[in-house]
Amino acid sequence: MPKLLEVDGVWAGYGNATVLEDISFNLEAGASLALLGRNGMGKTTLLATLMGATRLSRGSIRFGELDLGVVPSHLRAHAGLGWVPQERDIFPSLSVEENLTVVARPGPWFLNKVYATFPRLQARRANMGNQLSGGEQQMLAMGRALMLNPKMLLLDEPLEGLAPLVVQELLGVIAQMVREGSMAVILVEQHAHQILPITREALVLERGRIVHHGHSDVLAADPSVLDRWLGVASH
């Protein structure tokens, strides 16, 4: 199967500071990747680099037929990259439905499918973005990204700070997307035990470098690697 994303020897950071060093990995269409590592190890920077929000100093990033190194950041969503940042970045003065439809592009994800996936959003469709709970805002951020009908969805700690019931609901949605395989998913999360069961591959960053890349189920079954790089063995 052809590669959807090819990251080759990437060095990137902010201003004069280099955060990522010699990052290389590939993903096929429909693949799923757990992006793991302790705080400050470069996970968010890697997603930001894919979206063009950092300084790429060396290496190349190909997305399908595109060289992302020459694609402006504001055009990468049109190229098929969907991003749900930690900050969610929903439009607070727009309604739920306006947040979803303002960026919509044709494809299998449309308004009623998002509402079926997140029934809470349908119930709050007329509420403004700033009138939602944290969990509802996260659902809205994910729903808005899905309305772009991306080829690849980047999720930056979508479970952070949410109530356990909401976490389970979102994990179920992400797991369903992975099973369907209609888009590739890169998922950043602090808690490896939550996302290794629902992803196929896992990549661990340590100080901006890849220190482990393999199958998620193999990593989940290896407490020594989990403990060495993440500080967790079984929890």
C-alpha cells in the first residue's frame, strides 16, 4: 500500500531552538499511530511541524504527492490534514452548528453523521461555543475536524482534563474511526494504556528523538520499555 505520510530526517523547532532531531517514519492510508513520550519531549511539536507551525530546518515531509515543505500552513487542511490542537480553538462566538459547518468539505463526514457520533452536540446545536463544557468543546473540536473530511487526523491530547465518562466516550469514537480505516490517525496522549489498545503502531519520543517505533500491542505487552521511556509499567 502506498505511503500517505513520509517523514524523512526532519529537524524542526521554534526560532533558533531545535526541538525535533532526525525524525523519520512512514504511515499508510488508514493507519493509526500512538505518539507517546513524557511532557516536553516533542510530541506536540511534531504535530505542529506536520501542520506547518514550526521552522523546518532539515529533512522532508511528503503527504501523498505533496511536498509539505512548500505548502503554506493555511493550505494544509485543504491538502487533507485535520488537526485538533490541545487548545481546541473552537469559535466561541459561533453556535455549535456554525462551528461545524463553517469549515465543512464534501465527504463521508457530514453534519448528521457528526451529530449521530456526538449526540450531545446535536442537543446543544444552538449554543455558542463558549457555553459548552470542556468535554463538549472537545467533541466540537473533533467534529469540526471531521467535517473537513481529512485523509489524516491529528489529535493532540484530546482526553486531557476530561471526566472519565467523557474520556471513555471519546476513546470509543476514536477506536471506531481506527476500525473503519477511512482516515489515518495520529494520537498524542500521556496515558499509554488508554491508546495502545486502539492504535496499530506506537512511536515514543525522548528529547525530540525517536527511541521506539513498533506495533502498539507489542509495546503494551513490554513493561520494561513502557517504564524506561514513559515512567509507567502497567498503568
